[in-house]
Amino acid sequence: MLASGCSAVVDGDAIATPGEEGKRLTNPKCNSVTVPLMEVPLDNDSEPRVEVPQPAGWERVKRFESGVVRIYLAATNLQSNGFVPNATVAIANLTGKASNEDAAFAAERSGLESFGVTDLVEAAGTICGYPSKTLTYNMGLGPIPSHRVTTTLVAVKNGSKVFTIGVSVQALDDTVRGFDTGRETILSGLQVSPPAIS
């Protein structure tokens, strides 16, 4: 899941999404945010409900979205070296592959390592009361040179079902002014609420 849709140069197909942040699901255990929240589309009501912060200048690009990658945000104003910084929000159903949150994290890490990432650093935490892991690593895909990526994973168990939410943020040059702030806003402000049905 973590490498899906993560590396692309955006060429002007962005879609601004003012007002698409909807109604805020308001899990009281989540961090408060001061930017609009975009509700992530779900496949069904057993999936955890997710909202992602949308900082100014980060626009949704629907053509890079797929079954796993539910939201793709691009910061065209922060482009450097022909690469547009981006953030992807993915939801994966690991039911049958992982029986609990720890197994879900292990499965995601194993999948990531299969892409040949290097210098992986992992930190445990919680987001909205759910266990989380933040992974920072170097990754290059195809013509995209190796660069630092930060991914926050949240594991949610719903009865016998296990899901992960993965938010990855990356730039070829993460020293571009404004990128750090955008990345921190997106990752620290991620909102995860219980599924509508169990």
C-alpha cells in the first residue's frame, strides 16, 4: 500500500476542492486542526472514517487516485527539480492477512521493504486513540531518484476486520520553504473515526 501512487510529476491536472472538507467527523481524541478537512471516500461502512487536512496550496488530483489511494494532494507551488511534492491517503483491508494491529504494521513494513527502501526509521505513537507508526525512509521508483518519504500508518480493528490508513508525504527537495509545515499539518492533523458499522 505505502508505495502506491506516491511518485509522480503533476502536469497541471489538479482539481481545487474548496468546501469538499464536509462536516468534520469530530473524534474528540484527534488533534485539532486549523485548515480544511477533506473526508476520504470509503468503499463501505465497515472501513474507518478518515479526514485529511488540506493545507493551502495542496490541491486534489483525482487522476492519480485508485482503489487503494483514496486521496492524492499535490503542492504545485512547492515544485522543485521538476517534482511536485505530494501526499497520498490510502486505506487497506488486511483482513485475513493480519489478525491484529501489530500484525498489520508488520505486513505494511514488509511490503514497503520489498520495494527496496533504505534507512528506514520507525516511531510508534497514537492518532485519535488508535495505534500508529511513523516511518521515514529513502525510496526511488523508476526515473524518480531516491528521496526521503514520511509515512504515517494507523491500524484500526473492527470486529474481525483489520484496516490500515497510510498517509505518505514526499518531496525530492524537502528543504523547499513551506514543505515541512505542510507535511506536519497533514500528518499530525490526520483524523480517524470509528467505522459507521461494526
